[in-house]
Amino acid sequence: MSSSSTFSPPRHGFQTDDPALGSIAERVLHGERLTFEDGVQLYRSGDILAVGWLANHVRERLHGDLAYFNVNRHINPTNVCVASCRLCAFGRKKGDAGTYTMALEEAFATAASGYTEAVTEFHIVGGLHPDLPFSYFMDLVQGLKQRFPKVHVKAFTMVEVAFFAKRGKMTIPETLQRMKEAGVDSMPGGGAEIFADRVRHIICDHKIDGGEWLETARMAHKLGLRSNATMLYGHVENDEDRVDHLLRLREVQDDTGGFQTFIPLAFHPDHTALDHIPRTTGMLDIRQIAVSRLLLDNFSHIKAYWQMMTPKIAQIALRFGADDIDGTVIEEKIYHDAGATTPQGMRRSDLVRLITEAGRQPFERDTLYRAVTRSEDTFTVAV
């Protein structure tokens, strides 16, 4: 195909002046799987609108005009952490200024306070505290379940699970089983960062490696715990690292089917050891959403996390492959410690407005993407 030609199947109306996108478009429009080389080309293509068109085609094939959101609250029980990740502005060493650890009653009060609409999800992640016993976290989950029996508890990343297991001298499956018995319903996707060893040695050398993260996810899924998956982009990784990360997630999803949502996370460098790195641009943010949608053909949902990419970019992302805009969040700490300037929470009505103005149909969901209907401050989940 010459550089001046365009690929334009009459049935779909796709057009581009990037000849390298022609064969990729054919496979996307026929529902075929893309390759590593395709992924690299999508990152490097100069025709962002054509890449976005293809991602939106897949998004609308899966979800039509629906855009999902939920009413959730983040609980970060401690910022004390034994790791020293260069990407992190949240963690503090024991004894440092600014450390905190919630007493259980404080965590329960936080779960109940400050918001009038009943949440459907508690999202719980925190630092790797050297002294808190595993029982503290299990008591936290059990206490939340006792006080809020209808609320889904999404708790503890693969990194936290590995830390719990090591400190408690348990296997990963034993740790996951005890979490499940305590009331953990599913798991967040944090700590994945970038799987490539070269990158992890620079940004998060104190965490489990990429293979261990993926294997922990496999074990969680096989125990019936679904999880999210993430990728932190916009620091020292390159296009090949990003594609490798996405395809390794795709491989696990082929095996387990346990990932619910993929969430690209834009790196916020402020107050980290990598604060010389500029913030991501809007172009990279929407490209990352689009490429994720195109490569992760076995993931049902791609999330535009408004806290990280701003509500305005998240709106645009709903036309570039994203079908989910996350939730009300309420009091997110980790990314705000790294300089995020977005609000720490958003009302349900604001999310509905963002979605509607993007030309999409708001769909309130629970964590498992079941429909939620509301009556004042209560909710009902479709079964």
C-alpha cells in the first residue's frame, strides 16, 4: 500500500493516511487478534484519530453507548511501607513524619462518613507495614462486612498478598483463601506497574517481580477471586515494554478469565524520586486507552480513571475505547500524594453529567458490573 493511499472498507468507513494501519484495521474489523508488532505500530502511528476510531469500534461492539460507573469509597489504612519504590509519593518509613495507621474503629468510621449516597464498594489498599499482623487486615475486612453487609469489599493488591504471605509464613493460596473467608470479594489491580525487569529495577525494585504478580493473579482467579489489572505508564518505559505488559495480561486472561477491568494509570511524578520526568500528555493518555482496548481483546472493560487523567480527558477517552469512568472514589490518597490535582471524590450526579455530556449512556454498576438501582440512600443490585 502506498503512503498516499487510504484503507477504507465501505461497510465501516474507516480511513487513515498511515499505511501501516491498513492491515491492523482489517484484523480489528474482522475481530482477529493483534500481535506484538501491531501493538508497537499502534503506539507509534501518527494518526491518533484512526487508532481511536478502531478502539471505539471495538468498544461500541462490546458495550454500545453504555458507560459504567459506581459509587465507591477508597480506604488506605496505612502509609507505612517497608518498600522504597522510586515511583511512590505515598509510602513512608516507620517513624518518619507524616506516617499514619488507622485503628480499626477509625477505619470503620471512615467507611461510614462524609458521603450521603450509600456506596456499593470499598476499595482497600495501603502500605506494606512491617508490624501490622495479618489479623489486623482480616479484622478490618470482617468488621466492614459486619457493618456494611451489602457493600462489596475489593481489597489488597497482589503485592500486598505476597507481603502478607511472607510475613505470616503462609503460601500465596493459603493467604488468598483466608482473605476470601474473611470477606474479601475481589481484588484491585495495583502494583503491576510495568512487568519488564529492566523497568522494575528502576522504579519499584522492592516489589515482587512481574512474573510473581501475574502468578499471584492466576492463583487468586483460580480460587474464585476476580481482580482488576493495571499498568503504570509515562515514566521510563518504552513502547515495547507497554506492549509486553499488555500481552502478558492477555495471556493470563486467556487462562483464567479472572480479570474484570484493565486500568491504565498515568504516572504522577511530583514528590517522587522521579520528579524530573514530565507528566503524561493528553495525547499519550488517550492513545494508551485506545491501544489497551485493541490489544486486550479478552478483557470486557477498559477504565478511564478520572482521578489520574482528569475528568476532561476521561470524557474524551469514552470515545477512544474506554467504557468505564470509575466511581465517586472519595478520599483517594495515593495519587494525590504524588501531585494529582483532581478532586479527591466526586458526586454521583457529577459522574452522570460527565458521561452524558460525552454522548454516552450512564450505567451505574456494582464491582461485578451488575446493574444498581437506587432509592434515596439505598441501592439494589441486579442478580
